[in-house]
Amino acid sequence: MWAGDGKSGSLEVWKSGSLEVWKSGSLEVWKSGSLEVWKLGGSEEFGRFGLRWILGRGRMGATMDWDARYRDGSMPWDQNAPHPCLAGMRRRARWRGRVLVPGCGRGHDLVSLAEALPGGEVTGIDIAPAAVERVVDLPVNASARVGDLFDLGDDWAGAVDLVWEHTCFCAIDPSLRAGYRDAMARLIKPGGKLVGVFFLTMVEGPGGGPPHNTEIHELVSLFSPEHGFRVRRLGLLEATFPQRVGEEWLAVIERLG
């Protein structure tokens, strides 16, 4: 353990195992692995609870306090229901094995997928503890946990048969999309699928995202054979929420061997 001299503006550092706490004045930074928690005493800038959660060294972007948004109920992306396209997909799909739902939020899609795959193992992860706390009524084959998509444990490497994407890709900063693809390459086994909903014809607000739009050619290039993927299907969704008509596209992307 090392501590500063205690004077105003000095830096203090505490270490215990993998946990580090850095403190300077009213600012505290708690670090464990790739997860960082920033706390600025009493500052409204850091949300009502004074916490800012940052995914994987800031990968979700330091301008969005996801945890506070769930605690405050300010979640315009949460429609209080699974994505409408899942109803039709559930009737036709032959998904099996281990399923990952990144950015699972309160678990609406997670529950729907678990019910459709009674023999599968469906796991939802979210960077916001407040989101995971609000996941309820999970089937026995489903679970939800606080997790970093960019830094899941070695037991996840090459172990995922299907990733269901819905409002996670659009939430990360566009500069980190290659990192998202690389995470998918690490997690999905050869022959596995990334299936999801992508905003490809959305007009972003004056302040930009999230959600961030993605150009069609960018998505196809990002998940090209050169990078170990192939886009097998891509089409404009008709079965979606009323306010998203004309904006969402369904993609089926295969992990190549």
C-alpha cells in the first residue's frame, strides 16, 4: 500500500489484490481489471449517485452514466417488452447451446430467448449493475450478471453458439466497433452466429448518439471474411417497435472457421 502526503491536491493510492483506489481531492477512481468506477463527491455531473460506470477502459463512452439512467428510470431504449422480431424468430429458429445477450438491460430479450431455448444456456450481461438488479422472472436456463463484453473470462473464449445483439452495438462509441467485432471473434465458436438488430438507416439526433447509426457498407465490411465473419442475411425489419420502423435491420452473421 502507498498513500500520498495528505496535502490538498495530493494523490493517494490504495491497493488490495486486484483492486486499486486512486484519490485526489474529491475525485476517486476505483479500478479492478478493466472495470473502472469514477466518483466525484456530490457532483451532479456524475449522476444522482455520484457514480460513473465505464466499460472496458471507457469503451462505452464517458459521457453516458448507464447505471444512473437505470436507477432514474430514464431509459428510452427500454420498451418494457422483448423485441417484436423475436416472436417470429422463435417459431423458426433452431438455436442450441450457449447463448450470450450483451447489454441485456432489464432482461426482456433474455427471457424471451430462454423460453424459446429450453435446452440452451442463455446468459445476459450488462455493464450497469442497476440494470441487472432489475432483471426478474428468469427461466431456469437463464442468468444475468454484471459483465464487460470486452473482457469476459477465458471460459467464454470460443464457447458461444449464438450472440443476440439488440441496442449494445449502437451504444458503444463508433471508434470502438472493431473492438466489438474482435470480442465477437473471441467469444463465438466457428459456425456460431451473431444475430441482431442494427440501426442502419436511422437519423441521429442533433447531439449525435447513442444510439449511433451504422452505414450498411460499414457493417458488411466490419464483419467480412477478412475478419473471420460472413454476413449471411441482412434485411430491413418490419416487425419492430412503431417508433423504429424504417430504422432497424436484422443481420445474421456467421463466425467462420
